[in-house]
Amino acid sequence: GAYAFEAEKWQRNVYNLYDAMVNEISQIGSRGKYSSGSRNIAVKENLVELMADICHQLFTENTRILEITQAAFAVTQRDPSASMVPSKRRRIELGWEVVREKLQPSENDFDVIPWLQIVACLIARHPHSLPSSELTPLLTILHQLLVQQRRGERATFVLRCLKEVAVCQMQKNDVIMTPKSDLHKLWTKIWAVTIRSISSPQTEPESFALLGVMLQGGHVSADRDFWKIFSGSAGKPSSSAMHCLSVALALTSCAVPDYLSSGLEQHVHEISGVKRQLKEEIITWLLFGSQDDEMDDASEHAPCINKYFHHPAFHSVLVSLTMKDSNAAMSYFGNPVDW
């Protein structure tokens, strides 16, 4: 910019721009709150990216309230009375504590969604902008938002934001999680809510993306509820589900259990003579869909082969499940592409 070599003036302009952007986002929320009919709640991407870059320049770990001196814009250097015009002082609130206040659970999506977009973009573009000390407070707020609305437009943005936080945590060397730590407990709660969010078509892609990143980062371990998704009793195959499954199979920490049934259920299956391994159930699910799907003509190809044959993960997942060591087979095919 023109003021790049005048640090003080450049910084003052960035502060003013930040203040103007915060006011504009508030105005967007107010206009949406009192408008009639349906409106697109999401803020335009270029505005979100600009705000994220501004926050990256201004946020520090300890910054909360800043007082800046602002000269009247009507005064120019050519005005001989410029030195006589008193400066105005304004207080500008900024920092992660302010962002968390903006994300407080609210019934109005217009108040929350723009800031969810900004936080997700800021962390994705500048992951080091999020201090490690902010992980737990930020996750606490995001978990509350997800519990408040597991479906709908807001939930989609919450899940995207959580995914970026999960990716960010993977890059931090100073964050150590133990089973009893608050951070681990939060991710465990978020995992459980995300599993339930898969049932909504509107949030399914974002839910699977978050589950995959949480597994990759070691934030949680795959449990019975996770594997149940792919056993045919919790939904139909999809591109996002297949990608999440490929991520799990590629991780040495996510070995596929032999059986999904509990001890009592397994005993009943043994008595009835029906005893299928989980890998068999997943293969059936991949080829034929959920248990509710029926094929009209047995001579036709399995419906999921027709639909997902060209999906990058379909062949590697299917072949890996036929191997004793699925993880080694997935390693042979290569790691799944990033989300």
C-alpha cells in the first residue's frame, strides 16, 4: 500500500479498516434480522477473506482493547490549520476473546454465521494466528453451537470451522493431549455430536470431513459408533462417506474390528449360525448400499458400483477390505487426498 513505509500511518489505517469491517458485518446481521422473506445468510467470500487477513495482522495473544488516535479525515496536509485540529481517540476491541464473544450461541443465524466464516478462513489461511491457549475456549463455544443446532445452515458452518481447528491443532507441536485433558474431553463430545449429524443430508459432507480430520490428527479414536456407519445400518454410501472410510483404513491406529456386535449379540449370531465379519458387512454396504435398499434385478450390477465406480477411493477401499492387513493395502495404494 501507499503507506507501507510509514508504519504508524499504515497500522492506523488497518485498525480503521478492521473497525469499519466489524461495523459492516454487524449491519449485515441487523439487515437480515429485520428483513422479510428468505435471505442468504453467508457473507461473500471476498469480504470474509479480507477480514481474515486483517485479523491476522492485528491479533496478538494478549491484545484485547486498543486505543488509537484518529485525525479528522477532512484535514489535509495542505491545510495550514491542520495542526490546530484536535485528534480523536477511539477504543477498538479486537483479539480472540472478542471473536469468542461474537460466536456466543444466539437464536439469530445472522449474528453467528459471518463470524464462523471469518474464523474458519482465518485459521485455514493463517493457522499460526490461533494461539494454543485458545484451542480449548474456542472449541467450547463451537461445541455449544453444534449442540444447539445439529442440522440446518448454521451447523454446516460450525462443522467447517471445527474442521479447520482440528487441522490447525495437528500443526501445533506444543499441544499435548491426554485422555483426561479438557481438550481431549471436548473432542470426544464433538465426535459424538458429529456422528449424529451424519443423518442430515445438509450436514453429511461436513460431518464426514470433520470425522476424517479428527482421526488423522489423533484427536479421537474410531469407536463402535463410527464403524457402525459403514455396516449398512446407519445410512447409504456417499462420496464423503467413502473418503472418510479410506482415511480410517489408511491409519495404523484404526484397525477394523473383526466384529461389530457386542458380546451378547455375537453369542446370538453364533447360535443362529449367522456370523459375518465387519469387513464383509462394509463390502456389502459399499456394493449394495444400506440394508433398506433392494435390487429390482439380481442380474444387474450392484447399484453402488454404477454410482461410485470412478470415485478415487472406491477401488482402493474395496480391495483393502479383502486383505488381512487393510492398512498395508491402503499404504500400497497411497494416502487419500486431502479434504
